[in-house]
Amino acid sequence: MVGLAQFLPMVILTLAAGHIADRRDRRSIVRTCQVIEGCAVATLALGSHAGWLQVAGIFVAVAFVGAARSFENPTMAALLPGLVPASLLPRAAALSSSAMQTAFIVGPALGGLLYAAGPTAPYACAASLFLLAGVLSTLIRTSRSPASPSESRGFRSVFTGIAFIRNQRAVLGAISLDLFAVLLGGATALLPIYARDILHTGPWGLGMLRSAPAAGALVMSVILARRPVGRRVGQTMFTAVIVFGAATVVFAVSSSMVLSLAALCVLGAADVFSVVIRLTLVQLATPDHMRGRVSAVNALFIGTSNQLGEFESGVTAALFGTIPAVLIGGVGTILIALLWMRLFPEIRRIDTFESIRAPS
């Protein structure tokens, strides 16, 4: 229910958030979202400390966080290309990914340590960091083009991101490839079952399994920040998705803890490899006055596919068993990548990021 309280605002608000990100100062939107998230978590800290926090209050606070993130995520994605020259965007995307993966690894461990001091401590720390991020966002300096003057400012403008993606085949192919890869490659949703029934490990082993994809992704994002992809960009993205599917297959059939950890590390590395290329491709192929709405559609698709992917993994596991469910997902991901190579030859032919041009 907590996940649903955070997910529903994203579904409802994300498209409108993208429209606003293209009409307002993106730095102000990010700053406001950080402050809202900080205040919501500070309320949890205060309620936990004072003893009046109830389940309903947790749901309300989480819903506020979800609503803020529905604005923050597409705005942050649209903001990044305005912070660095186009030639440095692949490195910037990789650095952004490395920061996120570091948070995935360090966050749960830090939260556990803080919880030892009491339930209020993690909330207080998170609230402080949100508010600090809001203050630091005032230091952001960016240049961006004004919104297209001939473009409609009415309700229809909210959905122009969908129309743009439909008409730009390279963008459509990149976003839909990631959508189906996430939908099918949901091996991590079944990690508790693998840890208990297949690898016969306890909570410590499960923690290692959960951390392995983020560790692989962190290493790869650091590598990409130093040595970004130079040539055969489109083909490399497809190859990364195929490697992601192959690593999923290896994990599916593995009964060795070491091999499973290695497969999950490769899975995470391949995932972030394809994501960095896709994000850079989509941003470079989108004019600045459309980036908020396109990023919103992308965020909505990926967020929805994450939830549906976990549901699909659970249903498939219930119908066919745990190992066949993960195996089907891995093979399906490989087949989708091969099919997309034929359906979207425009992507396969992209050689360098410099060759990508946004329509005027």
C-alpha cells in the first residue's frame, strides 16, 4: 500500500509535470519539489518522535513525496542538457547515474545504521538532506531556450510529448525498447525466493544479491563518465540490452551464489550502459522546449513498466515456477532487442552522439 500511495500520484501527475517543466523555470520546480519532500519526511520524523504518527499519516506523507517526485524526475532529466555542452552530455548522464547507484547502495545501509539510534533518526536525516538539496539547487546555473511561441499553451499541450515521440522514430524506438526490457527483465523482484529456495542463503546473502546490480551499475557508470561511448552508439545500445537479457538467463539457471552475484553485477552494468545511451540519445534528439514533456512520457512509461514488470514476474512465477519465470524474461528481452534492431534501423545506424540532431 505504501508503494501504491507513491505510485498513483506519478501516474496522475507526470504528464502535467512535463508540461509545467517546459513552461516554468526548471530550477525552481526542482527546488520546490525538494522542499516538499523534505517537509513531508520532516513530518514523519516529528510524528515518530512525538508518538502521534499513525498509518494514515504515513500514507499521506508518502503520497506527497510521490507527487513531488512526479514533477521532479522529468524536470531533472530535462534540466541536465542545459547544464553542460552537448559534447559532455554522455559523461554528465553517466555521472548522474553513478550518483543514483551510490545512493541505492549506501542509502539502505545508512538507513539501517541510523535506525539503530531510533525510528526518528532516518526520517530526520532524510529530511535534512532533502532541504539541503533544495538550498543547493539555488546554485544551479543554466541556459535554456524559451518555449516555442507558436506552440499551443492549452490542455492539448500536455499530450504533445506523446505526439512528438510517435513522430520521431529514434526516440520512439529507444523509449519503447527500455520499456519492454524493464517489463520482461524483472529478475530482481524474485530475489527473496531465489535466496531462500534456490541459493539457500539468509538475509545477508539476500542483501548481497540486492546490492549486486547496483554495484555493477555503479562501476559501469564511473567507467562511462571517464570513457563515454564514441562510435556505433545505436548498435552498442542494442548490444547492451542483449547482454542484460543474457545475464538474466545466466542468473535464472544458476545455483551458485558466486555465479549469481556475477550475473547480477553484469546485469546492472549492462542496464546502466543502455540507459546512459538511451537518455543521451533522447535528450539530444529532443528540442529544449519539448524536453520536459518527452521526459515525462519516458518517466511514466518506465515507472509503469517497473510496477508491471514486478507483477508480471510474480504471475509468471506462480504459473510456471521461479526459474522458468526469470528465464522467460531474459530470453524475451533478447528477442525484443533483436526485433527492435529490425523495426528501428534508424537507431542501429546512429554512429556518434554528435550526429544526433533535434528537429527545429
